Amino acid sequence: MHQEALLEAEGRMDEEPAEPSNSFSLWEKISIWKTLALEAYKKKPMSHWILLLLSSAAMLIAFPASSLLSRVYYANGGTSKWIISWVAVAGWPLTALVLLPTYFFCKTFPTRLSSKLIVAYIVLGFLSAADNLMYAYAYAYLPASTSALVASSSLVFSALFGYLIVNNKLNASMINAIVIITAGMVIIALDSDSDRYDYVSDRQYIMGFIWDILGSALHGLIFALSELIFVKLLGRRSFHVVLEQQVMVSLFGFIFTTIGIIVNRDFHGMKSEAETFVGGETSYILVLVWGAITFQLGVLGGTAVLYLASTVVAGVLNAVRVPLTSVAAVILLHDPMSGFKILSLIVTFWGCVSYIYGSSDSIKLS
């Protein structure tokens, strides 16, 4: 899942690198950022900042809500991995409904679909479907708080694949972040007995952990490929172009996932699942519908943040989202929270902050 990382890749090419700041201390950097933020604030109308605030809230609320709803589905009797994968992309028409008016009100034109661009969207759609399926297995066997912490490793894979495929730079802070986040995963792996559900076997817990890591690795690959496609085939960044890519990738992901559900005959099992679901059929439908809506709201929020602010701001919000999801899972779903998991949470968040600091030389507010 976690398709929101695509948004960061789409914005990197439009980030004009600032003057190298390796010679600046942390406090000097903070002072520079405050100056840039104040200048940006004065340049934009209040409506811009209200929209940015609402978009940020969408990211910080909708994405964690989507993760928690996926866990609720399994906790209350759901069993299908394909259905949760399908829910992640079933809301793609919502993004399309936002895209269509931009052609009329913003006087823009749809991007021409070349054969290479169509193939690229198909490939990203297939990888996105596979990624969603891997995360579905993770949600089935891991607590939401644990799954979120492990999924933060996608930042590590994004950096590595970005370096290998797109030749993105890796500095000391980013390498330090990779080591720290990896250490956070090791900590939580060593404490697996403290948060394993009674109905989940040791083998299932291990497989959930593995699928979470594999999903994060594939997520990092999608991040790098998306950036490569944006640079090589699209060559520009605008709100409607970013939305177009989200719609097309989600559409093909929806097609692949729907084929998987049909082949696996999971549509036929939805009726029996709904009948035995805790809370009844109405609760079953609400969990799936709101799961689809919240994920797409998160995507739309991330798209708007990318366009209104910068890649770095989106990265900051993604970093904040990890502890928010874990804490929300503990409060709302009563996830177990051992001392080791708290330590892993702190370490992971610090790793995300280190990564953001390392990539902050390119910070730019629109």
C-alpha cells in the first residue's frame, strides 16, 4: 500500500537545489528555513495556506485511518488479502473526479499518452497491485502499529533505489537514517513475542514481517521508477499532471487487482464474510467503503501538498505519519506497546528526521 510515496518522486525533478549548506550548522539551517518560510508566507494569499493546511491534515488523518481500517477488517473476521488490496485502489474515481474539472477551470489539456507512457503506467499499476497485496498480508498478521513501523523501511529502499536508478545523491545524514531505521526494524523483530496476536502463529507472524519488508522494498522501487518516468517521459510538474499519473496508475492497479479477485473467487466470499463479520453486514460495508475513501483522500492530500509546498514538506508529513499511526493503533485498536516497540518507534522517527535533514538542501516552498 502506502502509494503516497509516488507523490514525492513526482516532485523531485522540479526541486531547484539550493546552495549547498553542508557548511551550515543545524541552528543556521533552521534560521534559513524560517526565513524562507516567512518569505513564502508573504508571497501567497491566505487561501493558499488554508488549502495547504487541509491537504496536510488529509495526509496525517486519512492515511493512518486507511491503515487502521485494514487492520479492523482482519480483526473483525475478514480473511481475504485480495479484497484489502482491491480497496486500496477501488477509490480511484475520486481522484479522477478531482482531475476532470482542472481541464476546464485551469485551462489545461490532458497529457498525450504515448506508447511508452502507457507501458510505464501499466508497469507501475502492476507493481502497485503487487505492493498492495504484500501489505495486505502484513496487515493480516501484524498489529497496525508494528506494520507501520516496519513499513517505514520504504524510506530506506527509496533512497537506495533512487541512488541506483535515478542517480540521486546520498549524503552522511541520509546514510545515517538508513542505518537508524534498519536498527529500528531489528529492535521490533527481536521483540516479536510481545505483540503477536494469539490467533496468529509464529510462522504467520514471520511471514507478515517478511511481506511488510518486501512490500516496502517494492514501494521503494516504485518510488524510483516513478521518478525516472517523470523525468524521462513527462518532463514537467503541475497539479493536473501529478493527478493524471495517480489516476492512471491506480486505474491499472485496480484492473490487475480485480482480475486477481475474480480468479481467486473472493467476490463470491464477500457475502459470507459480511454475514459473520463483527458488527454485521453494515459494519463490513462501512469498513471497506471508508477504507477506499480514506486512502484516496490521503493520495489527494499528498498530491496537493506536493504541488502547494515541496517534496521535503511531504517527507516531513510522511515521517510524522509513522508515530501517529502507531499511537492511534494503540489507543483505538488496543495494540500491545512494549518497551522495545516504544524504543523502535523513537529510533524510527529519529531516522526519518535524519533523512529529511539530509535531503533538506533542496527545500523550496511554492
